[in-house]
Amino acid sequence: NGCICCTVRGDLIRILGNLMKRKDRFDQIVVETTGLADPAPVAQTFFVDPEVSAQLRLDAIVTVVDAKHLLPHLNEEKPEGVENEAVEQLAFADRIVVNKTDLVDGAQVEEVERRIREINSFAPIVRTSHGKVDLDRILDVGAFDLDRVLADDPTFLDPDAEHQHDQSVTSVGIEVGGDVDSDRLNRWLSTLLREQGTDLFRSKGILSIAGSPSRYVFQGVHMLLDGQLDRPWGADEPRANKLVFIGRNLDRAALEKGFRSCLTN
């Protein structure tokens, strides 16, 4: 499921070990998990693996929230025993960045922060838009407190502690060559977001638009979509399309068929 806390912890330990062989080339390591990851097992890696804990210090868990879309995720009813990842990520945060404040009014920002404070009353909150944050507020802040975490979750250091994800949430990746007809693409995406936007948590991709010398990069959250031209395609670079959708009850075959209908050939 792409969750670093479940499937690739061994890879994370291996990569951290390789990085430490070149530690003179960087100051910090930033681990970015998927939006569906439980942060606890990821943080646990820095304490339960002897080689990692001997060389690295967990500085802080930074959670970025979408001011426009957070509340429905906090209110979502999960099956018994299944975690609400949004709640987990807020609960474990040492710093909370409330992003996309430009898309909502002041009253909704206040409500978002009120709900955050119900879950996590101590983490400083940083308001922003377009992800613009003074790095001094989130990096090298020494905010992670193991004693506090253990007080809230005594099983934190237990590597065998279980957690469950919502199995209805999956990801679909599409990679196909050829050029895309922009009009067909716009019609398909408009229909997709209108009909399935509520369950489409994240969409992003790099596209080859017919007649354009540059790559087209897009990203979306639920029914909001933004895109722009990127750098030119390289002389020897294959023009290809790569898309990723993350959401609930996704139909891989339908998504692939819909996108292929946008190709010019």
C-alpha cells in the first residue's frame, strides 16, 4: 500500500545506513511518508534499530494539513480497529503546518485549528499557503520528546505492535507513452473530479501534451486541480505520461481506460 510504516521499513533502515556513509555531504535527513502513513512506526525506527539510534536523532515530526479538506477526514467514520490516519498524524506532530489558508476564510481556519487543538494541544501551529514556511520553524528544532510519546502510547517502542489501515484506500499508478490531447484530458478530468472527487484524496502526474515542447505537471486534492508547464523535454528523453491517484474504492481499469482515451493515437 506504499505505507512506509508497513512495507518498507527495512528499505528505510538500509537507506539511512547508506546516507550515513556520506554524512559529510548533508546537515539533515528529511523523511517524507505518504499521506496514509502512521507516523509512530516510522519514528520508532530511530529508537529500536541499534545502528540507526546510534547515529541519528529524531528532531521532530512535522505534519502538514490541508485547511480546505482536513475537517471531512477528521470526521470520517472508520471501521472498528482501523486507524484514522489524519488523527494519528496530528496526535504525533511536534509541529503542525496549516497549508492552503488562501482557499478558505478566517472562520474555517479558526475551526481547523480548534479541531487540531482538541487532538494535539501543545504543537506550535504555522499558518501558510503554497507550502511557504520558514525552515527554522520546522527543522533543527529539537522538538521530539520520547517521554511524552511513551506517556501517551506505552507500546510506542514495541516493534510488534499492530495497526490497521483502511483497506478501501489504495493507489493507482499509470505509465504510458504517447501524447495527450488537451481537450480530451480536460473533459476526462472534469468528469472524474465531479463524479469521484470526494473519494479522490490525491492525484498528480507528468504529462506529454500534444504540440507542447515542455512537460506538463499537475497535482490535485479532491476536486481541486492545478497544473502548469514544466521544463522542456530532453532531446533523448522519451515523451511519456506518469500519473498517480490515491483514494477510496479506485477502479484501476476504469482509470486506465479513461486516460488512454485522452491519447492522440
